[in-house]
Amino acid sequence: MLGCGAKILGPIRIGDDVKIGAGAVILKSIGQRKVVVGVPGREIVKS
């Protein structure tokens, strides 16, 4: 899932079942089953 206004910069890989929050800026590859938010994108822990 890719939130509104999110930016993915560079040649990176996005794993399966990843959620990227609105307005996030992704600068590096993301593993599977992660939630990423913020500028720059940071993984958060699911509760």
C-alpha cells in the first residue's frame, strides 16, 4: 500500500506486504511486512 503523496527516490526494492504512509520519503530498500512513515522514511513497530 502506498499512501497519498509518498515519494520513492532511487533504485530500491519494496518487499511484500509493506505499507508506506502518506507523505513519506523512501530513500532505501524496505524488507517484507513493514510499516514505514516520515521524512526520511522510518520503520515503525506494529502493535
